[in-house]
Amino acid sequence: MGSGASSEAAQATNFVGMGRLREDMKMYRLVDMHGGGELIPWLRYAMVSNDTSFIDAYIDTKVREFLYNQGKGKLVTVTELVKLRNKERNERLGAFSRKKGKGKSGPNVLDDFNQEGENVGDLKKALKLLDGGGKGGRNESKYREIAWKLEDRGSMGETIIGCCLLHATEIHNTLVLKILEAYPKLLNDIHISEDFYGLTPLHQAIINQDCVLAFKFLKLGADVNSRCFGAFFCADDQKDSRTDSLEHEYVELSQKTNYTGNMYFGEYPLSFAACLNQPDSFRLLLAFKANANAQDTNGNTVLHMCVIHENMEMFKLALESGASLRTVNKQSLSPLTLAAKLAKKEMFREILELEGDSVWAYGDASSTAYPLAKIDTINETSGEMNEASALSLVVYGQTIDHLELLDGLLDTVLDAKWEAFAKKNMIVSFVSFTLYYICFVTAVSLRPFGYSTEMSTEGWINRYSEPFPGIYKLNSDTPTIPLINTSSGIHQWSAKLTQCHLRNYTDPDMEFTSSYLRLVFEVLVILGVLIQMFLDFRDIKRAGRKKWFNVLKAFPAKIIYKTTYFLILLMIPVRLACDLSPVLLTIDNTLITITVIFTTIHYLFYCRVIRFVGPFVLMVYTIIATDIFRFLLIYGIFLMGFSQSFSLIFLSCEREATQIKNIIKNHTESLNLTEKAIYEKTLASMDPVTIKNAEVFENVIQNPVEAFVRTFILTIGEFTVLYRNLALCPSNTMVWIGKAIFIMFELFVSIMQFNMLIAMMTRTYETIFQTQQEYKRQKAQVILMLELSLSPKDRLEYLLKYSRPTGTNKRARSLVVNKKAVFNPDSKQDTAAREAKAKQVLEEKKAILKRKMKDMELREGLVVGGMRPVTGYQRTPRLHTQYLNRQVQANNQKQNEEKDKDK
């Protein structure tokens, strides 16, 4: 009789979570999933006859056997319930995706207590004091009272109450109240399955939109702050991250989420009512002391949930009921910044207006102060960068909807930042880089390229760009060595003479511009690199490496430019060690070539703030990152397959040509008349064209790598060499196979693939070009990049320039916006109502116009027929018109007959 909760829960694992929507559960004999069951007929009889004795007796006998302690319930540790939930989840996952509950479970003090005695109430009081009150959060109770036996629950872990509420019919609701009258402990009994864990009858009544039933539950003592942790009511992008802990009942979730899906309702009954747009149930729950600022596992309150589900009416209702706009969730997002992150345009603008404080208003003109605490990227207290600000979330948002939020207040904030510091800093940065670029290009231009030519040609073209008059003999035993005329005399060329010319600034044979002047500019370039690296390290130290890189990754041109710092510094040891090998000179020239290209690309960073150029810079980045990458992936697959096909074809042709050449050679060199006759007969049986082709055939594809390069050259239109040698193949079969593959290659690669690339780039161009706000995002990202390089003190000083104190608190800053009309445009509902009204007016005008046209037709017909028009509208105009037209035609016919008689 006194078995512990752990043993009972262990037995329950044989029943709970074994399958989804199983209908062979013992409980379903009472009430099944199809609206039937043994209790339903008896309840119908009671409702018709007003005799409840039978249904009461049936509930007392049949339902009681499913309950703990004759319906009084028992306490079960949360750890055991979490284990059940975790086991069910793992049964659905693969072996590599399963997760065990984290943490350790303490000793189960319930094992030593007999919960069927009279001391259950005292036990609950003692456990409540032991848990610190059980008010939620860190002091959340580690024990839960369960009434329905765990092993006798439905396929969703529900009790008979939960099963009845799934049907939500009148008779099932009546049965629920009847059972609760007998066993009130079932009112707060929860579902224990993975999908619906924590779901209570109060949650279900709200889901069923039954405010009356919810009121009855609350009057009976339903927990108004109960929480539902089931996976069914979890955000879609968090379901894979669900992890249990044996130390608490709620589920641990990843905070990297955008709250996707439609069934995330916020765990609390109050949040359910808000998300399902039930104002009556919402007010009812508040009347029973529901907490409007209660936070779920994600830290979201009712206001956050209204933003996620874009319900402005419930948002205003919650705000009037005491919900706080300042509460932030676990992502450090308030309702305003959450609307910015999720790009909820209407919600964002409505919340802005709710947070704004009117300064003055005169007619249509007004002035409003908007607090910058959650809007601006500058922390108004410390001057640090605020990544969770609305401006930062919108600027670095990835969707087109984020661009639409840049209108209005955020655009005003950006303009204020641009005028306060960004414009000046941008000009200084541009001028500084231009001076650096001039020094860099000058240093490169002054390099003695003649020496490099002398090195690459081994002295046959000397440093003065003069060719050596001697004769180059490749296979001679005593090869000719060029002579070099230097200031110290004439010397035979050697690598030692030239390979360190970039380091020998004092070489008397070198011009002043290529020696000392070049040294000056190279020193200036190195100083410029060191200064820029020092400034970058200072910014990293201020903002943090992660934040600095997150801002920088929005500027590919700047990232590429910063790699030149290391390339330039790498040239110093390469040049100093030039004596070791002539290869180091080649490395030096390669590094400077790459550096010139990467440095010049940095001008694209400054082009992003120019209105008519900025969007096109983004087009280049997007096309390279998306279209070109996808094209190369598909193109590489085709190229790999066709290149190896061509390699095999040319290998077969080479073998055939070699055999023919061997026959010709043996025929020529053979002294045996019999063998010579055989070779001559073999050659005579061959086509003369084939023999001629075999003599001149050349295999232009010697290996798979060469095949890949040749096929790539083929795609850009240079197919003369490959096709000519293919036509000379001595094997006719290989010729036709090769031509077929060549035609297929031209169709599927040269034509289809490149046209597909053009189509993809065109689509990207049109998408970005049609987005008018893209320029604002490009400019905004540049402004925030410049803001990152400021010190916190400087940021606060600039913040003071474009803001004013909020009330008497001088640290809290607001941005004052003067406007002539309503700051935000009409809502969707107002726009739809206005369009419907305009459409109705248009239809009325069309009806009036048709009526006037018919009246004109009537008048014209009556004038011709000599009849007086009828002005009444009681009869149908169409019938009037048909009648009068017949009269007019009859009169005209009669007049014509009379004229004929007169004639």
C-alpha cells in the first residue's frame, strides 16, 4: 500500500509514450476518441430524465478505479515525470539524436511516506516549505500532485477530463463538470506526454474558446498560472533542441530562434487567451489574479506573444491590464525590439507610438519624443554598442520586410547619426585611404620591373629592356651566357646578380626613383598598415572580437582589404631572405599583384553610401555569393564528366594511331620479305585517309587534369584545337562518339548552363533593383561600422547632440520628431476599410450612371415616336425600355405605310 512514486512511475513507462493516438487504452472504454464510451449513454439518460443516480453511481464505481488514493491524488516527483517525457521523446528519435536528462535527481523523500493516510495535507505543506514556497522560477516545486494513475492514461498522456475536452461538445462538457464534482483533484491534473506535457483543463477550455467553462474551472480552483511545456506548443525551430533536466520541470530550449510556427502560445493560460484572440477569457483570467508579466521558458511575456502573433488589439488590452513594455526575454528583447527582429511592421510602429511621449500638438502638426533606450545602438548609460537595439536588428536583418522598417523613426535616427559624426568620419576615412592608396600605387609603380624581366628571361633581356645579341643554344655543350653591363663592369648573368634587386636600394645601377624614392613610399605604406592594424586592435578591444567581426562581415570589400595588411607584412621577411632562392622574388611579385587588386577593391566600401551606386555594389556581392557559387557547383559536375569522356576518347585515338604508326615503321624497317608483305597487305586494307590522319594525329589531352583544363577552355568558345585533333582521329567510331559528346557538351554546358547563369543574375539584379530601401540599409550598415570605431565617451557625446533628456532623468535620452501628420501610416485594417468604402462608392456611381443612360435612351426614343416619357421608377426600367421600343417601332411602321399610300 505504501509503494513510492518512483516505482509507480516506473510501471507507467510500459504504458505512456508507447505510441501516438493509440485507441486500445483502458480509459477509452469510458470515453473514447470518437465521441462514444460507456459514460455517454448514461449521461444522455440523465439529461433527458433528470435522474442522475445512475451516472453518479457509474462515475463512483468505474472512474474511481483509475484514480490514486480514491480520488484524493498523490504526490509524484517532477524527476520521475521528466524521465517519462524524456523516454517518449527518445523513442521517436534515432540512436544518434537521443538525449538523456541532464543533472542528477536527489533522494525521493516520498518513498518513506504512505500517501493514502490522513496526513497527505500535512505532507504537502511540509514539501512546500522545503521547496521554498513553490512559486515558480528557482523555487519551483519539485513535486506535483497527480490524481489519475500514470499507467492508465490515454495515448496523449491525458486524463478522462482531457479526453472529454478534446471533443468540446455540450454533452462532453457536462460530463467534465459531473466528474469534477465527484473528483475535484482532476481539475489541475496535467497531460504527461512529450507533445502535450503540462496541458490542463483550463488550457483546453481556452483553446476551445469556451469562456463559460473556463469560468467554471476557475471557480472550482483551477491554477491560473499553470504552464504547458509540450512540444506541440513549442516553436518549430526549437523542437530539435528540446532537452530535459532532472533538476526542473520545464524544458531547456535553444535561444537561437525566430519563433516559427503557429502553435507557440507562451505556456500560460493568459498567453493562450492572448494568442487565440479571446479578450473575454483574458479579462476573466486577470480577474482571477493571473500574472500579466509572467515569463515562459523563452522569457516571453503576454506582450511578446502578441507581437509574435501580430495581435495589436490583445496587445493594447494586455498593456492596459498592467503588462510591462520594459520586460525583456532571454534574447534581451523587449516587445519593441522583438517586433524589429521578426520584422513585424505594423506591431513595431504601433508600439513606437505607444512608447512615444507627445511634446506639443497644434492642429495637424505635432512633436513627439521617442525614448532611445531600445531603439538606438548606443547604450545611453555606458556608451557601449547595443546589439539588441531595434536599429541594429533592422539594419542587419536579412529579409525585405526589415527594409520596410527603415522608414519613419529609424530613418530619422540614421540621418541624425550621419549628420552628427558619420559624415565627417566617412570623409576623413576616404581621404586617409586615398592618401594611403596613392603611396601604395606609387611604391608599386616605382619597382624596377626591368630587373624582374632580366630575372625571368635569365638575362636575355637585360634590366635596360635590351635583348642580348648572342644566339641561344639550348642543346649546346657550352651554352651561351648573356652578359650584363653594370657600373662595376661587364658580368656574366647569374641569379645572384638580380634576385635581390628589390632589397638593394643602394644599387648604383638603379635609378633614384626606383631606389631611394621607392624606399620612402614603401616605408609610408608599412607605417599606414601598422596604424590601421593598431586602430583595428583598439576597436576589437573595445567592442569584443565577436561583435567586431559580426559588424565587419557585412562588408566583403573591407574584409578583403584587411587581408592586405598581412600580405604586405609578409613581403618583409620574403624580401630579406631573397638570397636563399630566386623563387622568393616570384613570391614577392605574386604578393604585390594580389595586394594591388585587394586594395583597389576597398573603394567599393565607400561606394555603398552613394545612392545610385550602393545597390549595385550589393548586386555584385550577391551574384558572386549565390548565383556564381550555384553555377560553379552544377557546372563543375558537368565539366568533370565530359572532361573524362574526352580523355578516354583521345586515349583510344592515340592507341589506334600508335598501332598504325608501328605498322608503317615495321613495314619500312623490316628486312624479311614475308613480314614486309604482311605489313604491306595490312596497310593496303586501310583507308588512305585513316593512315594520313594517324601520321598527323596529336593527343592534346595527356592526363585527366589536362582534360579538365581543355574542357574548361572549350566552354569559353576555344574549341578549334580539340575539334581539329578529334577529326584527325584514325578510329571512325571514336570520331562519331566524340562528335556526339561534343554536341551534347555544347548544348548542355555552353548554351544551357551559361544561359541559366544569365537568368539567375538577371533575377538577382531585378530583385535588388526593385527594392527601393536597399540603399538605406547599405548606408545604415556603413554608419554603424563607423560608430563601432568610436570610443564609448565619444558615442555618448554624439548621442547628446541629436537627443534630449526624457523627463527629469538626464541619462535617459529621447529623439524628438516634428511631424505634420500621423507619424505612422494607416494600419492594414484602416486601409482595407477605406478601400472597401471607395469600392462601394464606385459601384453606386456606376449604378447611377447606368440609370441615367437608360433615361437618355428613353427620352431619345420618345422624341422620335412622339410619346410623352414615363418618369416613374416603380417599374423595371428594362421592361419600360422594351415596351417603349415596341411602340416606337409600331409608330414608325405606320407612318411609313401612310407615306407609301400617298405616293
